[in-house]
Amino acid sequence: MRPSKKTLKVDVLDSRLRGNDNQKHSLLAFYLRLHKNLGINLALMATHFTFPSHLLSTDGLSRGDTLELLALASDYYTRNQATDKKHSILKGRTLINLFFENSTRTRTSFELAGKRLGMDVINIAAANSSAKKGESLIDTAKTLSAMQLDALVIRHASSGAARLIAGYVACPVINAGDGSHQHPTQALLDAFTILHHKGNIEGLTVAICGDIAHSRVARSNLYLLQTLGAKVRLIAPPQLLPNTPEQFGAEIHYSMKTGLKDADVVMMLRVQTERVQGPIMASVREYFHLYGLDKTKLAFARPDALVLHPGPMNRGVEIASDVADDVERSGVLDQVEAGVAVRQAILESIVRS
Ligand code: ASP
Ligand code: ASP
């Protein structure tokens, strides 16, 4: 829904939001509902909370800081629907997107986010970088850092790469995906999308389904959703679960029927064929039959269950086209839209603090 011209100015630092995290959660949910159902623009002015100096993982993000970040993102979400989307809040600052793995949506999303805040944005694809000439990751990062960056976004196929880099550069580092480890901005945009659709996260049942073992999206969401008070279920065949899945504090299910029962949100994952050598499953047809989300399996969840997928989707493997494209049920494109706003909020918070 396009927002009306009405704008509700809400200072999230006002006394109500200085309350405890439960109060923040319900107030933010209330504002998001106003925005969604009534089309009232929100001008949330939250800029002074303490965001970490790097964003490497969702582990350790507090509930209060996450909610305040999402409040700031909801301000950008509204402003992104205006004709002129550009601001000058980070004018003159430089952002480098250093991508050692292919990406379309995440790179574009960070690029748009930086540009909409007035930053100069440079994209470096590994294929064109000195990494191909044998330069080490640390040398690449130190070289870029010497150019007086204000933020470095990094994606790398090795788990831990973002944390390693953060120890060598002088600017904030944002992890845009490191191997099977973490993809914190994806989890934050997923949380935003859930809040936007459902009005709250606390107490919801979220089923994360598919290749949990190799998914950084699953790991980031497990931490963040539980921090925000959701009940998380993991649904996967045994070979696509991590070795000790109990460590994550989620319910484990091997069947979509039991795992999806009464779920409020169904988060599907792509099978990460690039992270293993050799075939990851015996048969795509069998995988789809057992774990692919089609209308029949979706019927196990609540009738208003929201379907999410981080993209890129493999239709006919983990999700059927009629579910992916069902505008009543699928929040996939809303996730993409939320992604830009959430990354604007992250850049603003991290660069200015
Ligand atoms: N995995 C990619 C990303 O997150 C998806 C894409 O390239 O579209 O950016
Ligand atoms: N785009 C997400 C990622 O980069 C999910 C995926 O690629 O399957 O992790």
C-alpha cells in the first residue's frame, strides 16, 4: 500500500521508547501497523542508540538496539516511496562494496542504500580485483582502508572473513555474507518484513526450512529471531542440518507436516550447492516432494502464514512457483524492498556513531 500524505512524527527517543524492550517492541509494532493499515507515513527519528562499531553477526545484537534500528529503517522505508529518495546525511562519505562472491541483490541493495544517503559508492568484484593476482585478503583490505573509507561492506566465501578484515581496517565493516556463517543484514531485513506484515515478532512461530547446514541466512535468523522473542523451528533432512542442531535452541523437525503446523512464518532456503563438493541431494524431484514448499505443504501452516525466501529462488527445488508468486502469501519482494531501507539505517547508524 502506498502511504498517504499524512505524516506521524514519532521521536523514538521520547520517553515512551526509553522504556524497556517490551514497551519498545509493542510501540514499534503499533507504528508499523499504522503505516501498513492506515497508510500513515512515519517519521521516526532514532539516531542516537548504540549500534556496534562493526556489523559482523546477529549474535550479540540486543533486542532494544535491533528494534531501534528497525524503527529507523521504517523511516527510510517510507521515504523510499517518495519521488526524490536522496538525502545528504552521509554526503561526502565513501562506501566500498568488496564482493568476493557473486551477488546481484545484496550488492545493488547496499549500493542504493549508500547512494540514497549521499555516499560515494564503489563496487569491487573479486573477478576484477588484485585477489586474482594473489594478494591476500588482509592486504586488499589494508590497501582499501588507506584510501580513507567510511565503511567497508564485504562478502566472502570463507566463514570468518569479515571478522578477520575488521581487525585490520580503520573503518566500520559490514558483513554481507561470509561462507556458511552469517548474513546479518539479511536477518535484519527479514525481521523488518515480518514486523511489517505481522505487527509483531514476539511469540510468533517461525519455521526455517531447507539447507540449514550451509546457510548463513539460517544462522543469522536463528539468533535474531530468538532475541526478538520468536519461537524458531528448523525443518530439514538430517544431512542438511548442522552436526549439533540442538545448540541453537530451536525445535528440530524432519518433516514439513509437523514442522509447519501452525507456523506464522515459513522461511525457505536455497540449497547451497556451491558450498559442498559433489551432489548435495540424491534427487531434486525427491527433495521437492519432501521439502519443497507447495500449496499442499503450506496448508499445514496457519492460513495467514507469511512465506519468505532470501533469494535467489530455485523454483521447483525448494519452492513452487505458485507459492513464490502468490501475492497474498509471499513476502519475497517485500524483503527486497525492506533490504534497502534496513541497509540505509545500518549505514547511518554505523557510520555516524
Ligand atoms: N545470493 C545473492 C545475494 O544475496 C543473490 C543474488 O545474487 O541475487 O546477493
Ligand atoms: N542470498 C542469500 C545469501 O547470499 C541466500 C542464498 O544465496 O541462498 O546467503
